[in-house]
Amino acid sequence: MSQITKPKIRVLVAKPGLDGHDRGAKVIARALRDAGFEVIYTGLHQTPEMVITAAIEEDVHVVGLSILSGAHNSLVPEIINGIKKEGLTDALFLLGGIIPQEDIPQLKDLGVHMIFTPGASLNEVVKYIQLNAPERK
């Protein structure tokens, strides 16, 4: 008797923009992998187009963006709009990094589902994805 296994949640962890620091993104990627997710890490200095292409080609459930440079207000909407325009309309969009409190409502209005600022626990991120990632056949 074969057992049907649920497909792994696929998570893209991306560092768009000119940030030169990726320790946090690597810690998140490892924690997500250890929690059983399939993780695709793009590396540093990704253009919005590179992130969009990776999300579409990998058919991810979750797009996690890590931004420390302050460029979140320009990069995030471009990436979200590009991914949705390419047809990946059910992806869960997460943002982590140094995000001023006053920018959070606008980013959520643009389609970011959750924003994790410094101090968020790895378990908090894992649980959020487990509870909110879209199911696909």
C-alpha cells in the first residue's frame, strides 16, 4: 500500500538590491531547510528580474525577500507585481530585514503577507509559512 506524501513547500529566499550582507538570509534558509521546506537561495545582488525569473522557474509557494539597504519600497512592489504578472498569483510574500514601522502598512497593501524585523524568531517564521503557504496539486 503506497502512502501519498504531501509535496514539500518550496521557498525562494532572495537578496534583491545592493545589500552586501546575507548572514540573516542564510540563517533563515538553513532553518527553513531544517524544518522540511525545499529552499532555493538566490545569493546576493539579485535584480528584481532575477528574483521574478527564479520564482517562476522554481514554481515556489513562498517568496522570502531579505532587504537591509532601505530599498524595500522600490524593490518589493516591482518583484511582487512581476511575479503576479507572470502568473504565480497564489505565492505567499514575506519580507525580512530593517523595515521602518511606518513603511509596513504600505508594503502590506502592496501584497506582502508578513514582515519579519530583527528579533523575529526562526520558529515564528517556520510556523507562519506552515500555516499560510498555499497548497498546490
